[in-house]
Amino acid sequence: MEVASLRRAHATPARSLAELVRARSRAFWIVAGLTALAALLRFLTLGVQSYHHDEVVTAIRILPGDFWGAMERVGSSESTPPLYYAAAWVWSQAFGTAEFGLRSLSALAGVATVPVVYLVGVELRGRRAGLLAAALAAVNPMLLWYSQEARAYALLALLCSLSLLYCARALRSGGRRNMLLWGLTSGLALATHYFAIFPVLAEAVLLVRRRGRGAVPGLGLLALAGALLAPLAAHQMSSGHAEWITNLSLGRRAWEVVATFLAGETGDIIGQPERPELALLPLALCLAAFALLALRCDRAERRAARLPLVVGLATIAIPIGIALLAPGKDFVLARNLMPALIPLLLAVAIALSAPSARRLGTVLGAALLAYSFAFCVWVSVYPDLQRPNWDAVAGRLGEPSAPRATVTWTIGEAPLRYYLANGALQVRGREGYEWLVHEVSFISQGSVPPPAGLLGPRFRDAGEEYAGSLLIRRYRVPGRGLAPIEIPKLRRAPLNFRSTGVLLDGIGPAS
């Protein structure tokens, strides 16, 4: 027994999985199947959807040019650390910056998370819990969404899962190796996203309480990572790139965390109204799992769920507490709190797989898996739950034969820019120039009222057409004439998006 414990204490994820392969156990084949399912869900439709605004920032602002130029742009225009962008720059040299190529880095991270979650579940409560946790991770809609996004969140989820794995091993058996691996993976998670500090902080407190001085090697590596990142974090925070978050109430964002964890991104980020009803069934199933944990599970099962519950709840509660006490430091957003998702899924898996939960746990777990899988398939085939189809819009607009303005959705970067062959100039802020154009196109989410009073009298209605759910409404000056536009007025156009901006095709200000 002691030999087996020592072997498990020093096992890496690769070695643990290799032992499963050699044993040809049923658990290995189930994990392999779940990993294959995760890969199928993530890669099958990876290049189908257009980039949205955050991904366009990665593809056209950060990555072009040399490596050090990309790292400089991370410091000047982003609010996250550089690790993902460094990996994405290297990745893009081989696979390009088109949707499938660039997103495949996140997809691989999302697939790799599934067997890691299995190992965490095994460490906490055995193979049954590990298998259910891996299944929940494979079909969770939020994990699927961010595995198909050219941003840092899938890598963050993977590294935080590894950090939790080594924390669990260090709590159980100690060992300098486990502590160092915890410190290394925690430092890498922090270098991927600053919100990794919250789960890592909770884990550090638990490690110090249990292991005392034995935690020093891991804490040293984490402190080194924090010290290296501190100047960059201070500079990025002073730039105010994330201040837009507080435009939405904290209460609304807190509810969005719940809905997004269970049903993925189905609202603002795809330019759609919120659909909280989509999260009600999985929320009820998860609450039932926590009720089972509290009322029916025995002490050993509750103790097994304590680590993921503490880490998950701390990851959510600490940022919300900071936002309430210091509104200027309010960065609460569902995707920023992603490090809490996998620990909470692990707690649900431990509750539903517990022998004391009996048949009820099996029924609840099967229902949650079935709903999550069906929802992932639905999102993959139903356009109204996907990113807007900017590629189709660009195809319908075509290349301008005369100066043109396009009024459309922008949150930071307008995703349409990526798909227009000439790139287009994105006019920011309260542009003071008077611009002369021949055509103005308004791109709205569905039908909206005509833009009365926003254009001068020379513009005439030139028709409208749909590109998926997006309506293109054109106005032109007769003949080949040009007429002035007022950028601040155009930005007030009702387009069913939270914010709008103006793109200009290859023109200069009037003299």
C-alpha cells in the first residue's frame, strides 16, 4: 500500500495515463473515448464561425510582425499576461492566423483538459468521480466555447486544472516534487491570466495550513512568477483597457457567471439578448448535486469535495468582494472567472458519483451530461447561438467602388475589419473630421428602424439584404457623388448591438 501511494504521489499526468494504457483498464478506454468526444466537438466546427471582436484583436493587432513586437503590443493594448500570446505567435508561424489554424491551439488545450480533470477526480475520490468529472468537462458548453476561441481562456483552464491536480497530491502526500510542480503550473497559469491568482491563493492557503514549511518550494516559484509579472500588470492596469466591464451592473454580471458556466456564451458576446432560461435545467441539476453532498453523502465524500469547493467558491467570491469594496477594481466577468468552473464541476461529480447518492446521483448525472451534450451539438449547428457571420457580411458588401462608411458592432475591435480585403479604417472615439463618402451601410442584428436623421439629405435608400441574422441596409449618393457624414451621429444608430462603431474604406478627411 505504501509503495503504491509513493508511486502515485510522484506520478506526472503523462505517467498516470501511461500506466492506464499498460493496464488496458476499462477506465482508460472510457477516458480515451471522452477525450475523443471532446476533440470531435471542438475540432469538427472549429473554423466554421467567424472571429468575434476579441479574437480579431489577437489575429490582426497582436500577432502580426515579429515576436518582440507582438509582446510589446500585449503590454500596450491588452489587460492580460503574455504567455498565451507568446504561444499563439509561435503557433501562428506554422498554422497561420485563419480561424481553424489559430483556434486549434485553444482546441488542443481544451481537449487536454479532459484527461487532467479525470486525474484530479481520481486523486480526490477515485475513478468513478474522475470519469464523471472528465465527462462533464468534455461536454460543458462554456469549455467548448472557449476551446474554439483564439484567446487565453482554454489554456488558463488547462493550467489551473494542473495546478489543482498537484495541489491535491501535495495535500495528500506532500513531497518536494509535487510542491514544485504546483508552483510551476500555478506560475504558468498566472502568466496566462491574472485571475488565476484567486484559485492559486486558495490552494496556497490550504497547502501552508497542511504542509507548513514544506510548501515553501512551490510558493517560491509562484512568488517569482508574480514578481516578474507585477510591472506589466501595473502598467496594463494604468491603461484602463478593462474599464468597460463596469458599464454593466455587478448583479447582472454575477448572474451571467452562473448562466455562462452552464450554457456557454449565448448573450452579449454574440450580439444576442440574454437567454437565462437555457441555464435553468443544468442549474437545478447542479443544485440538486450540492444538496446530495450536504444531506446524503458521508463525511469522507464531503471531505473529498472540500478542496474543489473551496477553490471554486474562493475564485468567485474574492473578485466579487473586491468589486464591492473597491469599485475601481471591478473586473468580474464570466470568462475571467473560468478558473472556478472545473473545481465546481469536480464537486458536482464527487456528489453524483458517491455510493451514498445511489440511483438518484446516477439519474441526475446522466441528465446533466445529456443536456450539456445536446446543448453543445445545438450550439454547433444553430446559427443564432453562434458568433455573427462577418465573413458572409463582407462577401455581400464586396469591395467598394467609391468611398464607403460601414456602421456596425464594435467592442474594441470591429470583427468585420478582418474579413474586408482592404482592412478598412476603424474610426474611434468622437472623430472630429468631416468625411466624404458615396455609400453608408448599416449592419444590424436583425431588423431595426431606418436610421432617420443620421444621414444628410443627399443619401438615398439603396436596398437591404440579410447575411444570416445580420441585416445590411445601404444608402448611397446618386451618381458618383460624395456627401459628408458625421461620425458621432452614425455611432448612435440603433443596430441591436451594445456598442457601435464606423469603418471607412480607403478614404481621407475632406480638405
